Amino acid sequence: MAPDDIALAHALADAAGDVIRPFFRRRFTIETKADASPVTEVDRAVEAAIRQLLAAHRPDDGVIGEEYGEDRPKAERVWVIDPIDGTRAFLAGRPLFGTLIALLEAGEPVLGVIDQPIARDRWLGAKGERTTLNGAPAETRACAALAKVHIATTGPSYFKGDSWAAFERLRGECRDVLWGGDCHNYGLLASGHLDLVVEAGLKLYDFAALVPVVEGAGGRMTDWNGKPLGAESDGRVIAAGDPGLIEAAVEVLAC
């Protein structure tokens, strides 16, 4: 991974944090999108700030963002942005949301940032390199058996149809479940505090940044069929701190 791409990813996260912090636990405009999810003026301001920097430094790269859509999405290199992943947590004053920034090359996530600007926790993963948390190496923990697993997910409402029954089967095999957390869960997994994160209904901007972070810390991310995640994935994801858990999770989810 080119050092200048990593430096730019840090600059983008810095810019996002500078926008977010003055609004945290303050009053701001809130709207409801067509999918019934909330969006704020802060989400849009963060994405606008990131896009401005990308236009200045990577004018030929594509951009896909949650709030402002797609710009050259078929480019060889595409930056993928979720300005505030966990807007509900942000609205409630809970510092568990984060800014997600990813770089795709030929549709594959090769660089990812999870930035929590209030706690100032920043995980950065890059293909071929060790994931870091605030500059120090991050590492997942070994956990080979589902019966010992601490699993996390954002909430039951994100599972539709048979997906909810499948998740219920899986969490029934695990030691404990943590609800809530959004992207922060994946950072905690990368640092060895959780073993599995399983979710459904995610969009590319929700998971693209997570893959390099988790895998660069020694973990693995796939879809519910055990296949690598990319631009064409269906939004059902498994993140495992111990790669050996993927096969067991896939088997239970498919029952």
C-alpha cells in the first residue's frame, strides 16, 4: 500500500473528526430518509469535507458515499465513505459511532479506516500490512469454539426474514451476545475484545472499510456463504477474530 494513500486516509479521518466533534451532544438538524433511517446535517457536512479533499488530491479516483451517491464508481480506484456509521448512536450522544473510509482497487477493499472521533480511537488496515490502533499494532484473539465466542451485532431490526432466525441459531451456540456498537464492534474485534460480529442488510459503505482492518489484525471477513466481501456482496457479513470460526458460523447460519 502506497504511503501517500495511507497519509491521505489519515487526513480524511482528521477532517471528519474536526466536523463531528463540535456537534457531539449538541442540537442539529435531523431528517428521515426514504429507508426510515435518520440523517443529520453533520453526516452531510462530514461527507462533503471528505469529498473536497479527495477532489483536490485524487481527482481521477471514484467516490461512493452514503449521503451524496456515486461519482465514477467504475474507476479502477474508488474511495468509499460512510461519514457517520451509527447515526442513531450519534443522535443519542453515545460515542460508539464512527467514520468509515475505504479504498477499493478493482472492487477489492485494500485500505480501511474506522475512526471514533470522540474517544479518538482510529483503526487503520491496509492490504499486506498489520492493522494499527492509534499507531500501535492491533491483533485479534484466538477462539476456536463457538461455545466460547463473544458475538456482537448492531440490533435485531437489521435482520429481515430468515436472516433473523439464522442469527438466533448462531447466537444460541455462543457464550454471550453484545447488542449495539455499529462499526466500533469491528475495531474491538480487531483489538481482541470480541470474537464474532455478524450482521445483515449492510451496504458497501457500511463494510468496505472493515475488511482491511479485521484481516490486517489476523481475522477474516466473509459473507454468510464464506465468500470474500466486495462491491457485489449482498450485505450479510461475518467478521471473525479467529479465522477458524468462519466455517462454523457459516454452517450454523445455513441450517
